[in-house]
Amino acid sequence: MNKPLALLGVGLILGGLTGFMFAASYGITLDGHDHGTDHATHGGHAQGELLSLTAGPSAPTLKIMVMPDPASGWNLHIMAENFKFAPENASRDHIDGEGHAHVYVNGNKLARLYASWMHIADLMPGQHVITVSLNSNDHRQLAIDDKPLRVEQTITVE
């Protein structure tokens, strides 16, 4: 192989990885979309719009547990049943039983989450309300019989 071409290829790969890591650190994915913030509308749906599902054995359920991390901060465990985290379908049409979670601390959105575990960095001393909602691929908040699928846990930081 031609050495200058090989070096050029390596440079392009390393440059691409550096750019990807920089963008990811600011919540920007390769689709050019800022996943760290919500927008007034998404996919034709208003932010905060509910997607109400019928209660029953196949309806999604949601529980959370927030526990201190042994090193620092807190670990959030999202326990969702009849629900699959689907980052590959983010901002696409609704598919029953899949989507993502929104995580809030004291009512302020912290993250959009595509997994069942998340680390929350150190919080100021005092009480904090950790809230999690399940959302469809198209960003509507899921609800069961018009009741938002959203749970919260209050923690106290010493």
C-alpha cells in the first residue's frame, strides 16, 4: 500500500473520531440533532403531548431506584417492563413498546436516556426529586389510560 495514502487514511479516521467524541460530549449525534434539549415540536408532535395507551398486561410499566454511588454521585436504575430502549429509532415514528426516557432533577431536564442505568453527578446538599418519564420514539410522553407514565423518587444529599 502507498505509505502517504495509508497515513492520510489514519489521519482521517483519527480526525473523525476526535470530531465524533467532541460532538458527543455536547449531546450532538451524527444525525446533526442536539439530543440534549427538547424542542417545541418534534416529528409534528408538540412537546409534552401524551400518547395514551390502554392499561393491560402488555402495557409498559415503570419503576426507578436511585442509590448513592460508592465513589461519588448517584446511580439511577430504570426498571421498565414491556418497553425497549430504542436509540436506533429516535425521532422516528411511534412503535408500540419502545422509545426512550427523560430524566429530570428538581423539574429540570438532565438527559434523554436510551438505557436502564445512569450516573447522576454530585448534587448540592439538600433534597432533590429525581423524575423519569417514558417517551415514544416520536418524543410524546407515554401514558396509561391518560395517566402519564412518570415516576419520581426524592433523595437527600448530606
